[in-house]
Amino acid sequence: MLPVIYSDEFLEHKTGYSHPEKPERLTAIVNALQSAPFASQIQWRSPTPIIQRPVQSFVEAVHDQGYIHKVKQVAETGGGYLDADTPVSPHSYDVALLAVSAWLDGVDIVRETGKPIFVLARPPGHHAESNTGMGFCLFSNAAIAAFYALQQSGINRVAILDWDVHHGNGTQAIVETNPQIAYCSLHQFPCYPGTGKATETGLYNNVLNLPVTPGSDGSIYQSLFAQQVVPFLSNFQPDLLIISTGYDANATDPLASINLQPQDYGLFTNYCLKITDKILFGLEGGYELNALAESVLVTIGSCLQSG
């Protein structure tokens, strides 16, 4: 069995007509998982409601209170934009807190089981910096989960792998000064947001950025995983591996120019499972619905086959 944390409440973050980060991303994945050959092996879990845990205090551990208040205020006054790409609707603040809660639940369940889990939540988070949201992201889910994990017994080192096609500037900026957290990103360069150069290595050499050129395919990624990603993460010896699972490096995705296929994510997953079974997969990008859904199926299917 593999737990998947999901709630229909995540659909209430409304981004507007034609916005790529839309609720249909989740419904496409849910429909695909419910009809998958391994559907009976998925354990659907609801996130802990935000009234039952101090979610905001965990958000405050990485985000400025003024920024958090701004997101809440924009939502409460009917919605608006944090920047040209990042809308906030009336329910977005609560939905973003629930997404954080889901990632925290993911940490708890991995600690309990020692096995992988998939957090199927939105809005995404890896572009959100401590004092601003950007790139469709409101709160930095992966970074918040990492800091939360370090407060739990038995977790002294957390690694974050970001295979979204865009560099996780927010995640890196928040964690790169913490020696207990390692961050590794494979991303198209040049591409939004323009960060993630190979020379960015963190305060403790705890950051590994692997920029890839437009047009790169699975063979390029496979080489990077074998020669750099796996050694870097294995040497760090994480007690928990958090993966920002963006699927916008697929060839059919409209927002980038990398030529991966959904089955490539099965290969990536298998590489990660060689490092540890204690993996929290959390959704980031991926905007072509068929490729997105198929990629999630491949990721989860690979975990089930390995287990």
C-alpha cells in the first residue's frame, strides 16, 4: 500500500480562466489513480484540518509574518495577485495552509512507516521565498516540511530533491544556510526564474544545482542522476528525503523545453529508492494534464513495485 494525501478542498484555490496551475491538474491525477491497475494498493488519506494543528506557526518558521498576513488579507478581501503569475482567490489562504498541513502529515507518515508517501496538494510552493510568493507558489511547502521534520525525533538530516523543470529558488534560499538540510535541483537553464547556477553551492556545500539545456532528454537526466544526484544525496545520508515532484520537464509541457517522457520519472524514482525508502513525494509543477497524470502513475507505480 502507498498512502496518497488528498482533499477536494485543494480544488478551491481558484487561479482563473486559462491559468496553467488549475484545479483540473489534481482531478486529472485523481481520476488516473482511481482507474490505475494498482488502484487497490493506494491508501487515500485526508490532510489534518488546519483547525486541528498550529499550521501557521510552522509557516512562520520560514516565512515573514508580514508576508503571511498579506496573503491572508488578499484572500479575505476577495482575491488578487501577488505578482503577474500568482493569483490569490478568496479560499487560497486556507487552501495553502491545508497544503502545508498535508506535507507535514507526509513527514509524520514517513516517520511512522519508513516507506514512501505522495502528497497530492496545491498550490505548489518551491518558488515562494520567505517574504514573497511568486511563480504560482504561496508557501514553501518543501522547506516548511524540512524544518518541521528536523523538530521530530530521529531526524537529524533532511535532503530535498527538486526535479521540477524550474529551479526552486524559494526552497534553496530558505534552506541553504542550514547544515542539516541538503538541496539538489535539476532544472532547465536558462528558464524561469533565472536562478540555480551550478556555482550556487550553499553555505555548507549543501546545495547541488544541475542546470540542463533546453532540448535535453532522459539520457541526460539519467547520467546526472547516476553521476551526481545519487552520490550527493547518498553522501549526505538523509534521515528523510523530500522530493519536489514537478512534472513540467515532460516534452509535451507548455511551460518549458525539456524532452522527458512520463516513464523517465520511474527511473528517477528508482534511483531515489536506492538512497532511502523514507521519501515524501510532493507535487509541484506539471501543466499538460495527460503527461502529468501519467507521470504520477509511473512514480507511484515504481514505489509499489519496489516495495
